Amino acid sequence: MGIQKTFKALSDKNRREILDLLKEGPMTAGEIGQHFPVSGATMSHHLSMLKDAGLILDDRQGKYIYYELNTSVVEELISWVSGLKGGAS
């Protein structure tokens, strides 16, 4: 996991909201974009950052690209953060 890329991607509220949307299942960029008052170029940038950080995966199906949450990276991140707690209760 590229922890620096992951935290940079998570530092933006819109990108965190995109991840929240993708909890429900795969969506196209257009479907995701309907939830945000941003341009297509801005949405593309957000999706690229999330993909580069490994937080989402993309799957081309015909003329559409579906984005989905990469749960293995999310689980790895959760495990790492949980490990910071150490032996404290």
C-alpha cells in the first residue's frame, strides 16, 4: 500500500464521499458525478487519484467504465490504523 498516496487521496472530502457511494456497488463516472457539483474533468481527476492510491478499481464494460471500491486496500488500511493502537485498551 502506498500510504502517502492513500492519505493524499483521502484528504479530499469529495473523494471520501465517492468511496462512500461505492460502498453500495460499482458505478460509472457519470453516475458518481451526478452526486457532485463539479465538472467532468474534476470528477475524472478525483477518480484518477483514488485509482492511483489503489482505493478503487475500474472495469470497462462496453463503452462504460465501472468503478468499485477496492476492499482489499481498505481492509489493509484499517488493519494498519488498528495496529497503531498497539497493546492499549
